[in-house]
Amino acid sequence: MIRVGVNGFGVIGRRVADAVAKQPDMKLVGIAKTRPDYKAQIAAQKGYTIFGSDDEAVKGFKTAGYSVGGTVKDLLAQVDVVVDACPEDVGKENKELYRKAGVKVIFQGGEDHEIAQVSFVAQCNYDLAKGKQFVRAVSCNTTGLSRTLHTLDQAFQIKRARVVIARRASDPDEPTKGPIDSVNLDPVTVPSHHGPDVQTVLPNIDIITMAYKIPTTHMHLHSLICTLKQNGVNEERVINALSEGPRILLVSQKQGIKATAHVMDYARELGRNRGDLYEPAIWKESIKVVDGELYFFMAVHQESIVVPENIDAIRAVLGATSKTESMAITDRSLAMLT
Ligand SMILES: NC(=O)c1ccc[n+]([C@@H]2O[C@H](COP(=O)([O-])OP(=O)(O)OC[C@H]3O[C@@H](n4cnc5c(N)ncnc54)[C@H](OP(=O)(O)O)[C@@H]3O)[C@@H](O)[C@H]2O)c1
């Protein structure tokens, strides 16, 4: 069994911890966080051992009546791999601790590419992560774009990709963040950082992105225009390629799915934890090819899309299984659709 710790138990950490607990070849040793809030209570109810981020945090948990496994250092002493799901840039501060403990680490997309030896998306570069100590599971937008562009590039060769990203303003558990009644250009300058981030996974893709924030919490919406090198590509071939591509979901307005709210409502019916949708959702009817240019809309559930990649990254750094085997185990355990 691969012994795994999860440091940070927020939006991503809670989901990764639950996914680790479901893997037949992994054992969740424990989770670490700073505060004894309702998320700590949930961890305790699930039987997860709680570790404090430092001595002060341990004291806080004990005062609040929790039994604690120790500090994060104690957690690191018991694991093969730690998933760092701390807030942006905290991973950077934790890196020395991990290095000293000699554990392998999966960082998240809020950290810079330079923190790790590989920026990871399973279908694109699983083998590159084999045996590495520091790997970064890229952000939600980068994961969605990498899966889709990789699939299209393999089928038709992408000459260039241009993407406009309407970003959710905040996650559902962040009630004080906005905008409430505005569309915020974020960043105002073009291009946004998302294109270069995709190139950390797919260095040969010519991609330029621009982004803004909209008053919603549940999904990002991408509008893509891809120029294809292969001639004679039509909508039917694109639909076939995307339906065969791993971890991509095609949705249709014929199902009544015309909005991100419908996608999430559909996802809630799938019976997964928290109504999560691990696959980017692409609208079939939006797929259009005009003069060698492919257009479509894609929605990304920011809270959950990176979960399967974190699980595969754990196996990859240990060289535990092949890409195909790891992705198959992950997909089965998470009831993935594709
Ligand atoms: N949210 C998304 O949509 C999303 C999508 C993809 C990738 N990411 C990336 O995933 C990472 C985590 O984001 P998130 O949204 O999950 O953050 P989050 O919801 O704010 O959760 C962060 C967690 O880290 C804990 N924490 C804070 N400081 C810590 C420390 N020094 N040691 C141990 N734990 C600490 C917090 O615990 P306490 O509450 O106890 O302080 C909390 O449980 C970031 O790099 C982010 O960019 C986020």
C-alpha cells in the first residue's frame, strides 16, 4: 500500500483525501490543517487522523477536543507521498520541510511551475513524473485545457489555440469574495498566465489566452478557437476524437444542458461525492469547423477536475504502475464517465 498524507484540507485537499481513501493500493495516513473548524470535524467523523500544521495548531485542536496525530512533521515521517493542498504559495514555504523528510510531493497549480520537476496531467506526461520527488498537479483551467488540446493535437495536430476564459469569481465556500455585480478583467493585460501554464505540460502547443472573472461560483467557461494543421476535419470527426479522448465529457443541448448550472445539476445526479464533475464538459452543438478553424465551448468544475490527476501523480512518482493501469484504477474508483 502507498502511504499518503494530505497537507491542507480545503477545497482540493478534502477531495484528494477522499479519493486517496478510495484507492485499492493507497492508505490515507492523515490530513493536516491549521484550525479546528467544521472541516476538521468532518475529517474526524470520517476517521481521518488529524495533524496540526505546527505546535500551535496541535494545541488548538486539543483544546477543541480533537485527538491529534502530531504535527505535519509527524505525518511526513509516516508517508511515502504527501499531497500539498495548502493555499497558493504556502507549498513553497513547505518545500524545505518535505525535502528534509525525504518524501515525494504532489504540489498544486497555485504554486509556480519551478517548484516541481514536472507540471503534470496524466494523459499528457505521466511517464515524465516517474521517480521524481517534486511534481505539480496543474490548475483546474490548465488541466481542462491540457486534456482537451492534447486529445485534439493527437487526432488533428493543432497549429494554434486561442482561448477566452470566463473564470468563476470564487469557490462556493468563499462568501466574502466577489465580484457580485461586475465582470472583472483578470488580468486586464493580454495574454493571461493560463497559456504559458498549459505550455508547462504541452510545450509544443501554440496557445494564447485571455481571462475575466464573472459573478458565479460553480464553473469556469472556456471559449476555444483552434486552428488545425490537418485538412478536411469536420464536426463529426472532432466529436469522435473528443468522445474517445480520456476524461472528457460531451454534453448536448438535446439533453437540456444549455448552461453551466445545468452541467452541475447533471453532475449532482451522477451520485459522486459532493456532486463533483472530474471531466471538462464540452457542448456538442458548439463544435464547429470553419475554414480549418475549430470552435467550441467547454466548462470546467474548478473544485474537482484536478482530483484524478493528483491520484495518478502519486502512482507516477513512485513508478508504481503504468499510465494506462493507473488511469484505469483511478477512473474506476472515482466512477469516471470516460
Ligand atoms: N479551489 C480551486 O478551485 C482550485 C482548483 C485547482 C487548484 N487549486 C489549487 O489548490 C491549492 C489549494 O487550494 P484550495 O482552494 O483547496 O485552498 P483552500 O480551500 O483555501 O484550502 C487550503 C487548506 O490549507 C490549510 N492550510 C493553510 N495553511 C496551512 C499550513 N501552513 N499548513 C497546513 N495547512 C494549511 C487550510 O487549513 P485551515 O482552514 O485549517 O487553515 C485549508 O484546509 C492552491 O494551490 C490552489 O491554487 C485550487
